[in-house]
Amino acid sequence: MPRYFEQFFNEEPMREISEEKARASAWYVEEVEGPPLHYRQHGEGKLARIIYPGHEDPAPAVADHRARYDGVPLQVHSPVTTGDRTRWRTWDFDGRGQLQRSIAYELDPDSPAYSESLYSPEGALLFRREHVHDDDGLVEVVTYDQHGKVLNREEVD
């Protein structure tokens, strides 16, 4: 029996909702036990994305996706690792299973700040974005190019 959630989170517990509430929502996530375990993200009355969690290598998820969901965009999440920092990677594929980009996330356990690094399909760093916080919340987002030069500094109210 499928389970339904308001949205997908790679590490955090997801809030389970009833099938009735899910189908009445504009967006929701449906668990598919598999194998492999994956989620169908529904939005605005259509299947919007397939999400596969827990893959160090996205290739097996892409192969499963091509066999089941050709034409639907795909997102693959690596396992979350912890230690001095919390890290994971997300790969975004189009509906044909072609890699569009990947994003590496890194969270500092000693602060609410985090960074995300965007990579091209070939693996080249395109830019890195840092989300800077103070005790009251997010204060600025700083974007750096692949060489560390500041491209943009956006203050958040």
C-alpha cells in the first residue's frame, strides 16, 4: 500500500498524509516501495518528477527510470553523510534520462549556514552559493564563480 507525503526530503522525516488529502493537494509525493525504493512527485494534476533516494551512483536509478517512466523528469539523491559537515548530492535528469546538472550540498553543524555547488553535466563547477545566517535567520546569499570570485551578494530581508 503506497504512502503519501506533503513533500520529499532527502534526510529529514517526511510528513505523511492520507491518500485523500494527497489527491486533493496541488503537490504531493507518493512512495513506491520498489525495488528500488522511489517516489513519484505529483503536481498540478500530473506526474511531475520521479525521485530516487540513497544512490552513490545514479546509473541504476536512471536505468530503472528509463524502463518505467520514460518522458518524466528524474532526480537522484545520494545518501546523506555526516561528520565534520553534512553532505549530499542531487542529480537532475530530463525525461529521457539525460543529466542536466548536479548540486552538491554542504551544511555546517555549528551554524545554520549552508552552501550549494552547481555542476554541469560534464562535472565542471559552474558556481557555488553560500546561504549566510545570523541568530535571526537568513541574512544574505553570496554567489561565487568556479574560481571563488564573488558574482553576487544578495541581502535578504
